[in-house]
Amino acid sequence: ALMLCTASLVAVASPQNGPTLSIHFEYNPEEYADVRDLQKQLVKALKRSGAGELDEPELHADGNDGYFDIRGRDAEKLYRIVRPILKSSPLMKGAEVTKMNSEGKTKSTIR
């Protein structure tokens, strides 16, 4: 599948930053502008908090799957920062969030 990436909107994180928050969501091609707006909101919140960075998103060109991966030292803190943004976006309803830390992985769904 073709991938569309918008590297100009993200701060690239180094892989040694520790735990990751991974957000898997579905979208339609006509929602691409909404995905980009959400991405900008996440980057802004993460930059303001200093808690983590958004990796380059993976967006399938056919619009079926998208992934936002966020790196930082504390997966729970990252989740507390991005959860209100995710919950406010109709695009994220049903998105699966995986928190990875030293104890392992936990998953939750945005409702």
C-alpha cells in the first residue's frame, strides 16, 4: 500500500526515548485534512509539555489505517496529555491506544 507522510509537521523522535504510545485508527481518504489537523494538535501539545515527541505518522493512502506513535519517558503521562485531544476528535472514536512501558503493554480504546 502507498504511504503518505507529512514529516514537516512532526518532530522526529529518537528510538532510545523509552516507552511508546501507539494510536491505531481508521479513516477515509476525504478525512485526510482532519488527520493532519489532529496531528498538528498532538505535536503542539507534546512540544508544550516537553513530555514526548510524535514520530512520523503512518497513513495508508487508501485511507483505511493510520498510526500515530509517540515516544517519551512516561507512557502514562503521554496518555494523559493526548487523551483529551483524541477524545475530542470524532476521527478517533474507536481508536486503539497501546501504552508500552517497562512493565509491558496495555491497550485501551477511545470512546
